Amino acid sequence: MAFGGGGSSTPETLAHTHNQALAGDGGDLSETLTDMNGVALYSLITDNSAAVAVNTAAIAAINSVPSGLIAVWEGSVASIPAGWVFYSDLDSSFSQTAGSTGKQMNATRVGCGQQFSTGNTLIGKSPTSVTWYLYGDGTPTATVNAYIKTSTGTTRETSTTTLDSATLPIGIGNAIAVTFTFAGTTALANGDQVTVGFVSPAGDLVGVIHDSTAGIANAAFSQENPASSWSFNSGQVAKFSIEWGFQYIQKT
């Protein structure tokens, strides 16, 4: 018996459209499939409102850091973010701001500094930076370093930054603050001193601002000659500041 007939094995394709809509931020994503008559064949709506609510709450929590909160800050003071201020009440720095006279370092006085003894608040601290107030005299050209030394002049640590003395302004009235950084790993012991001095004096003249009429408790102004012999004067004090450990910031 024979069978006959016609036809195609290819399925018919019906006209249809895809409609997609993406709402603004926080809206839902929808997709609808319709036939040629506009009848919806398939519809998908993804509701992301719950996720948006969770994210919004998380962002609000981040932005709602309570005023007065104190946090550790490893960046520079200049890069403190908006809404925060430098917090100086914690014990992380010491400043000696008095001083109007100058003590010159030259070929016969190659270093000046400040010595500390038991009872001074800086004993046990590990400096991360020391700031000296310096000026030039004549035509200085030597490289200047800062140091942490023992009372006999043995160097315990050398600053990681140096100064080209040729960049210093000339004259005591033009002295500027120069900061030298340290690794922060050398704790000051009894008799230790922080100093500033020449790597190679060569007759250069660089002045250190200090006060020749007053001192601070358990400390002495120190001076070094080329033979690494130090003299100490408890009635004088350098103009300097020291920082150690972390810096802190406070939420406004």
C-alpha cells in the first residue's frame, strides 16, 4: 500500500517581539515575549527591591560613623579625608617650640641635638620623625642627616631622609622646619639623644634654633665635635618636635 502526501518538516516560525525594560537606579528588570498579535507568551519580572534596600542600609551605615570616633591614621596629615580632623590629644608627639637663638654647626661643631634621661616622657618612645629648625650661613653645601645616638656618640639609627644644606635659607631669621624620618624601631633609652649633623662638614655653616636660657626636665642640649666627643648643657634646649607610633584622626 502506498501513502502519499505533502508537507514540510521545518517548524513554522511565528512572528513575535521581545520587550525589555530597565528602570532607573534601584528599579526592576523585566522581560516580556509576545506573539504577533501582541499576546503575552512569557513574562519575567525580577524584583530587586530587597537587594537595593540592603545595599542602601549598608551604605548608610558606612556613612553614619558617629561623631567623635578616634581612629588610627597611617597617611599624612595633608591627606586626612573630609569629615575627619587630626587628633593631637593622644600621646604620640612632643614639641619644644621655644627658641630664638642659633647654634651653628661647622667644621668644629659637627652635630647638635637633645639628650634625654630617665624621667623624661620620651624615654621608651621609638621616633618615626624628628623636626629641626635650621638655617644656612654662608654657602653651605653638605648633606645633613638626623640620628639617634647614645650618650657617647654611637649611632643607633640614621634617618631615612637627608637634607641638601644648599637649599636652606640664609640667616637665623629665615629658619625653616626640616623633618627627618626614622623607621620607628629604635626606642630611646636613658642617655640617648636625637641629633642633626653633617655627613661631611667641609667648613659648611648650618644653624640650629635653640633656647640658650632654659631647659626641659631630664634633658640636655648636646653638641658634638669632630672627634665624636659630646658636651651636654641642661640649661639649654633645642627647638624641635618628635613623633612616634601612629597618628590619630577624629570624626567631626
